Amino acid sequence: MERSLKRYFPIFVLPTLAAFIIGFIWPFIQGIYLSFTEFRTVNNATFNGIENYIRAIKDPEFTSAFIFTAAFTVVTVVLINLLAFIVALALTQSFKGTNIFRTVFFLPNLIGGIVLGYIWQLIFNGILARFDLTLKISTTFGFWGLVILICWQQIGYMMIIYIAGLQAIPGDYTEAAHIDGANVWQRLRHVIIPNLMPSITICTFLTLTNGFKLFDQNLSLTAGEPMKSTEMLALNIYNTFYGRVGWQGVGQAKAVLFFLLVVGLGLLQLRVTRTREVQQ
């Protein structure tokens, strides 16, 4: 059996590998090359060195989008993980209906980002209309509108990961701590959270990268309004590439910087949180 698998392994791997190279590796390499050129189409690119990167860094809209995205990511990482952990902790207790509640909390994650953004835009504008306001009239409204939307969508998904982590903690640990006289807070701090670190690592990574990569919900909920003050990095790159004539190379340079930023932060976060994981 093992010999047969080794013989036919290339046949099964080749289509997926070819699709990965054609659909990801080659466009990625070509994108890096185009970030050092001035172009309108990929066939008429002219090399211009690091000029695109200089223009990208000096672009005030890109700086504003970075600050807004960083603030949004910090707030959502904390809120989503904290609320998801609290919900998971509650739904791992012994009471009826926990599976129904888990399903209800998870359902928002199944709704597409564009649709979700328009739905919440109607909800927010319906509420604000009572005060003669709209969502896009204020940066503060746009910021907290995005925070509420993303929390509502992602808490259920992270909750499932935390539930799996809580259920993987041996019951002997908490029982031994209880016998030794540890109260609820002490068991949570010294037993549950240290043993839950693998789940915390995964959820923090997902919420961190999702926060920086957010596009669909930003486009449909605020579209960067007012005056692009709620424009996040991914939307700024899109608008630069497709909405500013002659800025295609700059948009591509922004995309490369964006990639390096997300990868760097993701690797840093993984390194920090993995050092706190304990072996069960």
C-alpha cells in the first residue's frame, strides 16, 4: 500500500501544485517585479527603482490608512478574543442548550463580508437617523461601526476554537487546583489560561491578520468615508491601484509593503505567544 502511494503521489500532487504555482507563486513574483516599475499594463512596464516605494511611504492617505487600521486591529484583537473566551467559558458549563447557543453564535461567520457590511449599514443608519445622523458623517461612527460588525462576525468563530481548547484541558488539573484551595480566579489564571495558550495563539493570529487584511466589510460599510478617514490599508491599496491614474506601480508597492507588514506582525505574534505555551 505504501509503495503504491509513493508511486502515484506525483499524479495527485501535480494538479494542485500546478494550480498553486500558476495562481499564487507566479503572480506573487510578478507583483514584486511590477512594484519596481511604472506601468499601465503588465506588458509595458518600465523599471524605475524604488520610486514607487518612496511615493507610497510619502502618501498621506497610506499613512492615515495605516494608523486607522492599526487602531482598529488593536481594539478588535482585544475585544474579539476576550468576548469569545468568555462565551466559550460559559458554553462549556453543564447546562442544557449549549449546542444551540454555539450554533447561533457561529452563524454570523457564514455570512459574506460584502452582504454583512450592507446589512449593518442599514441597521446603523436606521438607528442614527433618529438623531439626524448617518454612519458616514463621522470617523468615530465609522470606526466603531466596523468594530461592532467584525466582533459580531468573528466572535463565534473564535469561540469554537476556545471551546476546543477548554475541552482539551484535563479535568484532573482543575480538580487538583480546587482541592488545593484555589478559587475560581486562581484556577482561571494559573490553570486554564496557561493550558489554553495554543488556542490563544491561533485566535490572536487570526484576529490580528484579519484585522489588517479587512477589505469587504470596509468597502461595503463605510467605503472609507468621510473623506477617506475610515479607509483601511487593503481598501487604500485597491483605490490607489484602480482609482488613481498612473499610480499602478505605487499601488503594487503598497501591496508589497502590506504583505511584509502582515507577515512580520504575524510571525512576531506567533513567536511571543508560543513561548508561553505549556506542555500538557
